[in-house]
Amino acid sequence: MKSLGLVVEREGRFANAPATAKFLVAGAPGDFRDYVRLVNGAFGYEGFRHLTPALRGERIFPEKGFYEGMIFSAGIGGDAFSSAQHSGSLGPARLMAKRVSLGDRKRLLDVGGGSGAYTLAFCTAYPQLKATILDFPQTVATAKRYAREAGLADRVAHLAGNAINTEWPAGHDVALMSYVWSAVGGADIAVLARRAFDALSSGGLVLVHDFMVDNTYEQPPFAAWYLLGSIFDNPNAVCLTPAFVEDALRHAGFKIDGTEVMLPGITMLTNARKPG
């Protein structure tokens, strides 16, 4: 633990390193333990046990994606996983709400929004905003709880379903897809882009936030690691790059504003607008 920097030694006594005290201690403001234990551990590392069959194109859970199978069939549990994801998403969500200006936009559609961390961050930053979260039925109870705790239950609606098969409500000003494109196949990405276009009013903004490597497929390694893991969910998963994401949105009819680094070394954010 000392060699990893988790603890420090002074005069023969051990103590938590500053980052450990902040993120890995019960009750700490940034308590991150459940994310490490469930998201990176029970879900992430468990996935790599299935690397060989996944590279052969075999589905680990033939009737559903790896995400659904692991979370809702293999014992992790939707509420526990959504809560762990929430603790890991709060910081990035607040960062995005600071970096992305929504001006006077009034309706947000958060596709695959899970616990609602990004929805709550944007609704807190923009009091005029109302949102709808579309995600699996097993995530709704947890998302509703967090909305109540944030005092935003009256501004957040929930639509239970699958982003590929469920009809998206129309007339939104903003459509957000965070960590969704890396979890589906290439053909499904085209479906998501078209559905986002149809769900937005003229001038509407689409935000695609995900693990991305650069256009040469060389950096950053952390994002590449997560994208490799996406093949467990779908053997037809795509190694996302800014060029690929922008081309997919452009093909659906969007005008591209650009792609920027969101979490350095981990994620990028592509902005695009529906003409009109």
C-alpha cells in the first residue's frame, strides 16, 4: 500500500495518504469506495475474465448486454451499482455543468442517465431546466431517490426503457448521452444519433460524453482500456475517436461544434447542433 501511494510512513508510523483520506475513507466528502469496489472491481475486472470469448465475438450473456447481465443477473444489483456510479459521476457531472453553457434552454433528455448525476448537476446550475432520464427500469428507483434528496423531484421525470428500442420523447433543447456510445455496437450508434436528432427541436444541442482515444488510436491508454472492456457488452463495439463520433453525428444531420477533453486522459465531449 505504501508503494502504491495509498499510505505514507513518517517516523515508523503509517497514515492515510491525502488522496486516500479524501476518497477511500467512510464518511469522507469524496467517499469513492463503492465505485472502486463495484464499478472497477466487481464489474470492470470481472469483465476481463471473459476476454478470450469476447474477442471471438461470443456474447457473454446471449440475450442481453454484458452491462445488463452483470448488474441485473449476476448478483451485483441495480441499486448498489447505480449508487456506486452516482458517487463516481458527481464530480465529472459538476465539471460538465460548469464547462457547457445551456443558456436559457429548458428541456434536457438524459439518455442512459442512470442515477441522474448529470441531470442533477445541470438542473442545479440552470434553474429553468427540466429533465427526463431514460434508462433501464432497474435504475429508476435509485434515480428518483437522488432527485428527491437534491430537492429536484418536481423537475426530473423518468422514462424506463432501453435507449435502442424505446421511443424517445420529442421537443427537447438538449440531448445528453454520457458513457452510452461505448456500451453499444456500431449499428446502434447510428440509431442513437438519429434518435437524438429527432428528439431535439431546431437548434437543439446534443452532447456525447464518453471514453475516446485520439484519431491515431494511440492515446490515452486509460480510455483505451475502458473501450477494450466495452467488447464484453457487445462484440460489435467501436473504439471511439473524435473523428468517428463527429462523423456519426454529421451523418445524422447535426452540425458539429467540436470535441474537447472533459476528464483529462479519460473522456472527451463532442458538441453538435440540430440546424434550424
